Amino acid sequence: MGLQLPESPGEVGRILGTVVPQPGLRLRVPCTRPLPQLKPGASGWGGGERRQGRGAFPGRIGAKEVAGKGIHLVPHPGPLAMASASGHLAEVQCRVAELHRGTDPEQQRRFYDGWAPQYEQDVGVLQYQAPKLAAACLASVFRGPPEDAVVLDVACGTGLVAQELHAKGFRHFHGVDGSPGMLELARQKGLYQELKQCLLGRGSLPAPEDYYDAVVIVGALSEGQVPAEVFLELLRVTKPRGYLCLTTRSNKSNLRYKAHLERLLDDLERRRLCEKVAVQEVADWEKATSEEESLEGSDSIPGTVYLYRKPAGTSKG
């Protein structure tokens, strides 16, 4: 149950079970939902001037400052109190949780189309690290001038991965995604020479065999989204000696998917169709969408970056 707005400073004391501090002193208290800020007045809550503040993720501890006889309530400045223009953290977490519960590709396409305008704001609120981590991993081992490489960005979304790779010197990008709304925002970034709509997992990628110097897929390999077997298509379109960079989450609800993905990768490596270059386990991948998903003592979930190389003289088969 959320903390109800008290009628007076004395009421705050009753709710907190303590004496309200004297002016100038501060007391941190739990908050479970957004509360308005109130500007102190001559008596009670004062002239009723209100500005909307934001609280913490339900079930976790946020903070309010209680000071002076006017009882000035303000949001905690830490990351759990941050808000995007599309809503506070709890709303974003609910939206992402809803996405991961879906399985129908057409329903997911509509979801992403509707989410596209606020997508980057929302993943910013979640402190989503995958695009930056994947780009850093690929750039750290890439051989040759990055400005000459052609990169295929699979499930490119609004272009966050291309943006990170561009900052590291890569200049040539092709992108595919299932959402026209996401593709339009990616197009507006001006980084891609080619963008195509493609529902991943349904047939072949719209790309030639043995063509790309690097292929990346970030954020899409997870339960209820893109099947792990799409990696075979990524391998097909990668040049011999080219790189494949992929990510997945390591939260509880995605562990079965992750285990299946790793069995597939191990099998392909045994068949000498790809070579493992690096695996990076990351504790703070993004904010959890529920307490059950988070690591003990943390409000984040873990994730993994995988980097593989296609050996010379190999193909999909």
C-alpha cells in the first residue's frame, strides 16, 4: 500500500511513528509510490503549491526528506528515483516485463512500433548496458581498420548499437528489424546505408552469404523473442574470419533460453563452424523488472556478451 499524503506535519509524525524533526533536520523514510512535492507555507502544508515528484520501484526503499515545520517532501536523487518523460522506473519495468511475456511475433511487432518513440528514454531509465558493452567487446578485438568494415546490425531497433560502434570508428552499417517504427527512428540517425524489415526466426536474413565483416545482435536473444537458432543465419552471412557478437540476459526467467543458446554455440564450435573469442559476464546489465529477477543485494540483473569468429573456409553447413 502506498504512503498516503498526510494532512499536516503532525500527521507525518504519526505515520512515521516518530516526532517530526525541527526545522533544518532531515529524516529519510520509505516511499512506495510517487508523491507530490509540497512547498511549505505559513501553516500546515501551506498554499497548496504542488509539483509532481516520483518515488521508488514498488517494494524497494526510496527516500524522502522531511524537514522543517512545512515538511518539504522531495524525491530521492538516486537512480531508483529517476524518471523518463514516458513514466517513472516502475512503469518502464512493467512495460519491459510485459514484452518478455509475449510470444506472438505479430503482437511483438505492434508492441515495438508503439514503444519506438519512447524506447531510448525507457532503456536509459533501466540503465541498459548491452549496446555499449557489445560495441566495446567487438572493437577491442577487431582486426583491420574499423572504418572499412561492413557491419550487419540484427534487431537493430532505433540504432543504439550502431551509435556505439560509430563512436569507435566503424562507419558502414546495414540493419534489420521486425518493427517499422523502430527502423524509422534508426533511419533518422543517419548511420545506416541500408535498413530492411525482417521478422527474425522466420526464414533467411535478407543478406548475402559470407558478406559481413561483423554481425551483431544485441538484446533480442531472450525467452519469448528471437529463437537461438537464428545464430545459424548470422553465421551464414558473416565473412570467413569475420566476427559475430551477441548478447543475452542471465536473469532467472531467461536461464533456460541461455542454456539452450550456449549448447547451440558449443555444438557449432565442436563442428568447427565458429570459434569462441570471448565471453563477458556482466553483473549490472540493466535494472530488474521485478524483485524476483534481481540478484541478491542488487536491483539489477546480469547479462552476457559473446564474441565468436567464423573460421576461414567455412559456411553455414
